[in-house]
Amino acid sequence: MQRMGDLILSYPLLLWLARRYPGHPLYVAAEENFYKPLMKLSPAATYFPWSGAGVLRGQRYELVINLSIRDRAARLAHELEADRVIGPVLAPDGSRFVHGDWQLYRTSLVGNNLYNRFHWADLNALDVVPHADMAATRFQPPRTMPADNAKVGVFVGASEEAKRPDAAFQADLLRELLNRGLRPVLFGGPAEKELGADIERRAGVPVLNLCGKLGLEEFGAVGQTLSLFITPDTGPMHLAAWTGLKCLNLSMGHVNPWETGPYPEGHYVLRSDLECARGCWHCSRSKLHCHEAFEPRRIAALAARLVAGAASAKLAGLRLPGLDLFVTGRRDGLYHLERVARTDPDEERLLARFWQAFFGSRFGLWGEDRPARAWADAARHAPQAADILLAHLPEMGRQFSHGLKTGSLRDGAFWSGSPTVIRPLTGFAQMALENGDHSRASWVRAMADLEALIACCR
């Protein structure tokens, strides 16, 4: 695990594995500085630091799952004796292979996640946990504090500057929260200590600044006393959500809340409605336009309503121009973001629903009728995008027919040169072909996926 948030998003998987394999020990190799302070909050498991991961080679496993992108994790996954391995493995000769359809799908999302609707926590599990088990799971909604509790946490940092508001915004937000009778508390790790002090100076108002003063375990305890936690997409956000602290996620920069938003039900996500902010992998524009719609005054007004316990229906009338407000939930046993105010069809959302239905059908979550219905809906409300997708099907057929004969694609830019609306499949196909070393079986699979897509679009 390379980040704290990744570790916390594996907790649902640990719960499902414990139920699926009762009596089996669960071993987790992870970064000690992340897992050690979180052990009281983690589902039951035995943790090993990377420095002691060699101990794991001493026995055989029923199942090994690699959720890391690091080479050393892939090498370890290859070395362990197991009945089944899921995720990336790296052999001594340098060859790499990804086991599991869903892990391969996740790999294909690099730079290609515009239409992805599968959360990281679900993708961690879908190769090894039956969909029925996931659908039967209910996570506790965040707690509602007494009406007189006006304490609101504000987390100031993020792994990258583009993923958080700047100091001037944070200072204005503190003043706006105070103007509404709320009591803001600043949070941040050691790396945010200087930033927290800068925000405090800029705000010029009384505020409790805990940046750099709490460990993760202490933060979890203090979070029990807050009514709301306003935060970018960060590890502490996932910790807060897992421990039942209601979150308002200011989702900005190159993150995708469908993939890494607060996982349990009942949390709120605010995201720019700019087209470039949907499934953003990295920003290629001259400045971060997705930050511009976030206004401290409106964020504070929303926070006040959330602290007061307002239901989603009562939030729909709040004016948030340039932003979409979502509430986290579950649909079909998977993570779902429900838009609070707008319900009108939208091209990106219609196509995303179709691709979610398509891959879910191809990988056995549900039947073929679901993608067919989703396609009919997309074709009805987004006919131009549907026509672009249909027009590219013959070219895909030519590419795959050429590959069956020769073992290679006609065009090296097969994925990147295809229309955006069909890249979920071209991206996955190119990744699957590379993963299968362009064997005949991998070409046959690619052709079968194309035939399944054509069947949906009839």
C-alpha cells in the first residue's frame, strides 16, 4: 500500500474475506507507518511491515491478492505459493501479468477513467468476493450529533496541491463558518503544520488549530466529537468516513469521486460540473478551473445545513452554481453517487451507466439485458454520442481481424486514437491483449467483447 487511503479502502475487502473464509488467518503486508496507528480501527488481520514480508514466504496460501502498484509487491505476489493469485505479479525475468478481470479493468483505467463507475473499494473485492455478499452488506450511515454541537473539522491538506483549496480559500471558509454559528477546527498532518498556521493568520479569527498535533489514532478519537468534516479527497477523509464522521468532500483536482469518494453511505461530495472535471486523471489546462466554482460562502451555507441534519431533499434548493452535489449510497450492491438536485439525463452519465452495465455483464455481475437497456437509454438521450460509438465498430472489427491473422494491431494508437465514447472498451482490450502476450486466446477474447458490444447496440 502506498497511501493511507488505499489501506482504509481495503477494509471492506477484509470484512468480506473474513466472512467468505471463516477460520482462515488474514495476513496483510503494508506500510507500517500507516497500518500501525490504525490497527484498532482495522478489521481483524495480522499485519506485516514490508521489512518483515519475507516471513510470508514460509507457507502456502489459499488466496493471495495484490492491491499495490509497486514492483516489490508484484514480485512478492509471484513468489508466494498459493492456490490462486489476484492482481499484478512480476516474474524474475521482468515479465508482468495481472490476474483477475476486475484488476485488469482497473489497470486499464490509467488515463482512461472518464466513464468509470466502479469504486476502488469495490474493485478490490470483485474478483474474489461474490456480488451477492457485497450486495447484502450494509455499512452504518454517519452519526448525527446533538443539535447544540457546532464543531466542524476542516482538513487543510492533500497529497498534491491541486487536490485541495488554497490558504486564502480556507481562511475565508473559517470566517464564513463562524458567521453561521459553527466552530471550525483545523486538522492536518505534520506536513500541513505550516499551512495551518498560514490559514490561521489569514483568517484572523479564533480557531482551534490542530495541524501536526494529532496522530491518526488521536484524530479518530477527536473526530467522534465533530458534527461534520470538510475535506479534500485524502486518507483522513477515508478514516473519518470509516469511523462514522459525516464528511463533506470538496472533490477538486485530478481525482474521481466515483473511484475514491467516501465509501460508506450518507456522505456528501461536491464536484465541479465542468466537462474536464469528470474522470480527470491529470490536468492539462493552464490553471485549475475546477477550483473556481467552490465559494467559501456557499460551502459554509451547505455545511450549516448538514450540521443541522438536513436531508438530501432539503438540500436540493441550495444554489451551488458550477457544482454538482452528490450523496454516497449503494445501488445494485455497489458504491453509488446520487445527485442531490439534478435528475435530468446527461450524456456523460448515460454513457457511464452503459459502460458500468457492460463490464458488469461481461464479468458476471448481472445478465446481458442490463447493458442492452442502458444502451437504449443512452441512444435515446445522447444520439450523437451513440452514433460516434457505432461508427467506430467496423474499425474495431478490422483491427481485431488483423490481430487474429497476424498477432498484432494494425495501429499502435488503437486505444488513444479511438473516440472517447468507446475508449473504455478499446483501453481494456489493448491492456488485455498486452496482458495475454497477444496470444490467439487474447484476440479471441477481444473479438468476443466486441461481439457482445454489437449485440447490446442492436
